[in-house]
Amino acid sequence: ASKASKASKASKASKAKNRKGGAAQGRAADGEEEDEDDDDDVTFEFQDPGENHYHAIRGMIRDFLPGSPVNMADLTNSIATQPEVGTLILQEKGEDIFALATALHLGPHQDAPVFTQIRDYLRSITPDEHSGAMEELLVGKDAEGVGLLVCEHMINLPLPLIPTLYDSLRLDIQWAMENAEDAAEEREFRFEKLILISPFSSVEAEALTENPPSGAGEGPAKKKKKKGSSSSSAAAQSSPGAVFYKKIADEFIVAEASFVFNFSASVSSMDGKEKRQFTLSMLSLESYCTAVRKMADALR
């Protein structure tokens, strides 16, 4: 689409999706032990992504698609120029993004280099025993409805906002389909299956109390709980191989998935490169909505 066309779409989306631009209040956790006096009330705004958010979005997705050769500048641009399906959470009157939720269509009609790179990346991380299923997702008869789920948020995003963030994707897809100008645009926003990549840690039970993995949230069994932590609650488990998802929402999504496998990838760290573990899951849009409902019941 031309820049003029994109600008027109952005204007149309901002006007029609009037639930965006609204505000919600919450408490941003500061990482200290629970203490009401230490928390500050923060007002958050829900907005459509736009080209003015380019740099903030790029920072938010810097760890997305681990170990991939995908051009992140092009990926960021694809997100920033798709206001119809996409939600950002920002602090009121601020420029920093606290959260992002969108989906990018991976259908064969998406022939830009960045989408070819994403499809090739997904093939490269898929184990041999699942390669046939992955190929069917990417080029089979159902490929026209497959999207890549991109949901990232700050670790201190208030828990009640997380289900709202993920539900915004359902509402965006519904709005985009209802307001598509022609069949080609409707195809662009017809998502029937979603692919998600989730970082996780897996540790032995002995390490859970002595050396919790970096970034893992503390579960309800802990005596001192960090208020508002949005990491995986799996830290409450104590069996060998307990899984800690970086984002608590991923627990609910993976649980509803019909296609799941784990893989490892090298990522940048303060000490250079290190291997980390990830889950790739695929689920139908209907199952995604089920996951969000369960998420809302658990976190609100």
C-alpha cells in the first residue's frame, strides 16, 4: 500500500476504533516487596500503532524471533504501519510503550522479503518430526489464514491490563474484517490460526529455592510476592523440569494450542551469546479467545 493509503487507513482506524485512546488506571510494580505506599498510580492509554511509534516498537521487539536473520527494521515497519490490527499501551501523555499486541499475516500473498524471512525462520527452528505440519501451515490449503502473534510487554505491566491487551487483538481482527474495503483487504486480516513464540526457563527442583532463574515471577506459594509481576506463575511448581514462561499470558495460550514444540536458540546477553529455550505453539483464533477468557478469570 502507498504511504497515502496507509495514512488514510490510520485515520480510519483511529476514528472507528473509538475504544482506543481510552485510559485505564493501574499500578506499575517497582520490583520491591508488596507495599501499597511504594506503588504509584499510573494512567495508561490504548492506542493504534503508527509510524511515530517506530523506534519504541523496535525496542519492544528486540528479543522477538530469537536467533533469526529477519530484518527487524522491516518487521517493525510492518507493525507500525498496520493500525487496523494492533494495540499499544502507553503511559498517559508519554511516548514509552508498555505493551504491544498485533498479528502479522503469513499467507502466501505476503511476498515482501521480511515475510519470506519469517517463513524461512519458522522452517529452520522446526524439528524434523514437525516439518510437515509446519510446511502445511505456511504453504498448505489453510496458509491464507495463518498469522504470527506479536505480544510483548514490560515486566511491570499491571496484571489486570494483560487480558485486556490480548483481548484487544480479537477486537481488532473483528473490526478489520467488518470494515475491510474489498476482498483483498479482508484476506489480509482474516486470521484463523496464530503462531506464538514463547521464551521459557526450565530448571531442576533443587534450584527453585536456591537460585531462581532470572526474570521468573514468584508464584503464590512464595511468602514474599512481587506485586504486579507478569512473569509465569509456574515458579510455584517444585517438580524437576518446572517451566517458567517469561510472560504469564503464554501459559494460557500454550495450554490451548494444538501444535507445540520446544527449541533452543542463541540470544545476546551481557556475557555475549547464550542458549535459551523457547516454545512455538499454534492455535486457532477460537482457542486463542478461550485462552484470553481463562486468562481474564485468573488475573482480574
